[in-house]
Amino acid sequence: MIYVHWIFIVVYAIVIISIIVTVLLDNRQPAKTMAWVMVLMFVPVFGIVLYIFFGQNTRKMRLMSQRSLDQLSKRQMLEFVEQRELRLPERYRSLIQLFTNQSLALPFKDNDVEFYTDGYQFFPALLQAIGRARQHIHLDVYIFADDPLGRLVSDALIQKAREGIEVRVIYDDVGCWRVPHKFFERMRSAGIDVCVFMPVKFPAFTSKVNYRNHRKLCIIDGVEGFTGGMNIAMRYVKGIRGGSLPWRDTHMHLRGSIVYALQRAFLVDWYFVDRTLVTNRCYYPPMPWRIDNNCIAQLVTSSPVAPWPDIMQGYVRILLEAKKYVYMETPYFLPTEPILFAMRTAALAGVDVRLMIPRHSDAHMLEWASVSYVMQTVQSGVKIRLYKAGFNHSKILVCDDELCTCGSTNIDFRSFENNFEANVFFYDRQLALRMKDIYLEDEAQSVDINYVDELQQRPFVRRLSESLIRLLSPLL
């Protein structure tokens, strides 16, 4: 028995050395590598737990074979090839090519977009579209709440399933932790195919908890779709009468060729959770809408298992190539170093860079961690606006009256590096101007950070606390 503790020490040392070698071979940024080496060496046992949960390089994993991915993309490729007179904007040709090469985010023309800026606009439109379904409904959502609105949507889906319509639903396990299983079992009993994304259960309770499907996709019959920032929850429709302001968010109703890209994204996620290849031609039907324009759109997806952080790289390129302005909205601002560098560089180069975040976050730790980044960008000339008419959960970007994007991606470590996200990038002047108007309307309900005394005159203890919490930014 006298040697037992020595055996434990030797085994522990071997484990630590093996993990350190793995970290070194990942060839990450030197600062990240050194940070993990220090944690593993000087934080006994807990350092290993942290690495298992948050430190593994998932971009080296292959969770889907290339053959399966090719099969799931074949129909989308055929619809892309059938496009005629596709004219890509010369200025953004390299950005379009970047997305195409990295994640097969094909550009599609002939699209029509309707923007929703609150739940009172979005949910009636969603329910009407569900009611129009004649073949299938595909829903991919982070939060599907068991509240009056969630039950209303689930009832609509159940009714369509009883009519013989194919209904598939993906929900995220962490996003729906507080939702009772019976809520989803009721849908399954009615004939809906319901799958949970990457369930977190012991003993598999490792890094799974850190990688979540944050996408919000809905496709009806393969000809119309919805995507953006809204989950299915009452928080988007609660008004002043209910005792709280609603969450401000941006969502889109899409018609046209871009729906083929939404369909492909959902079917890839479906294969991920159900291991079923759904490739039938009926899921990519001819469009019934007569839309003839050159509104170019790309659905760009990113995930921790993709080779590159696609959406983050796109944001960096947009910021560095902007000529006049870049306006952004995000509920959480914990930027990665490339994003922070690009924002500061663009602002110092004379580009009008504006960032809108909520006056108060729904999470105090996130708010405190964000302040140090915010103050750093202000010093370089970035204009920070604090939205004060509720909690702004919107994720949009508009640039130079020519490009805009909306989707599920926050400007933070989690969205850029850990989550499964989806954004639609539009290369169209009319749409960019419409999104610019949305931003300016929100700005009218915001205050310049320079006029908020409590942020400008924070005591030393508060600033120190913010800097300490900032160290946890990649984990928040």
C-alpha cells in the first residue's frame, strides 16, 4: 500500500505529459498553448477537467464522412448549376469565393427577403407558413420553450403531422435543459421525428456541453424558409403589460433559391443527429415564386468541427475591406483577437465602425467581461451604442450600403469557435439599405457609451473584476 500514492503520481504525470504533448502538436497560437500548459502544470486535477471540457481541438475531428457530405450537397449543387445569368459583385467576389471554398456556401440569386424585428411579426408569419405546408416541415432551433408560444407552435406541428405531412425537429439539449422531456415526447407520439442535438449525459458529459447547435432554421416544403436570431419562446412577445420589455431581435422570411441552402444545412444537421441520409429530389423542388432579381445570397454555416471558423473570417474580411462604414449589433460582445484587431484597424483607418450592444445584458458575468473589450475598442475610435429599450438580441451587420448579414452568430468566442451557427450574407444594395434602416431605428433608442457616467467612472475594484472575468471569455 505504501507505493499506491507513487503509482497515482506516475499515472497522473503520464496523463499530464500526454495532454501537454497533444496541445503542443495542435500548433495553436503560442499564447493559447502556453495558457493551457500552465493550467495543466499548476492546477492539479482541475486543470485536466478544464481541458476535457474546453480545451480539445475539435476542428481536427471528422464527425461526418466526406462521401456523406457530398451526397447531402448534390441536390443543392444541381440547383446552383441551373442558375442563369449569375452576376457576382466584383468587389465581394473574393469574399464569396472564401465562403464557397471553405463550407460549400454557394451563392444563389433571385431571392426575396422579409425582415421581422419582433415576435409579434415573426411568429404569426411562422404559423401561417406551417399551415401552408403540403409536403414537409424542417425545424432546427436552439430553444423550443414549453410555454404558451412553444405549445402553440408544437400544436401546429402536431396538426400537420396528423395530416400526413413530414415533420422533423432538431432541438439543442443545453438550450432546452429546462424543457421537460414530455414536451418533446408529445410531439413524437403524434408522429413528428424529433431529435436532440448532442445530448449531454454522464459519462459522456465532457466537451459536448461546450459545443451547441445555436442555429435557427425552418424550411417549409423546400420553397420558403426562416432564419435569424429568434428562438421559440415567450420572451419575444412579452410586452410592457406583462411586466417586462420584449427581447428585440431580427429574423427573416426567405423565398427564392437561397432556400435550397437552408434545406441542405438542415439535412446535414439531421444526418449529424439521426445518421439518416435524406437526399431525395422532392426536398429541392422547383420554386413556385416568380422572383427575378440579382439579389445574391449565401448561407454560411460554421461549427467547431469545420476546418476553419468561416463566419469569423468573413467578418474580419468585411471589416478590413470596408470603405465607408460597418454597423453591427450583437447581444454579447466577447470578441476573438482577430475580430478585435479588425475592428480597431478599420476604425483607425477612418471607417465609421459602430457597435450596438444591450445597455444591460441578461447575464451579469457576460456584461462585466464585455466592458473591458468595449473600452478597448472605444480607444481606437469604434463608436459604441447601448440599446436601452429592452434586451437587444439581434445579430446583424451592414457595410457600405452594399453588403449585409443576419443570422444566429454573436460577436463572441462561443459563436465564432464553439457553436454550430448559420448566417445569410446578402450582396444587394436594396437589402443593405433596409438593414441599415433597422440599425438606425435601433440607434435612435440607444445612448452613446461616452455619456454613461457609471461606465466612464468605474472604481478600481470594478475594473479589476472585469479584467479577471475577461480571462474566462472563451468559456462564457
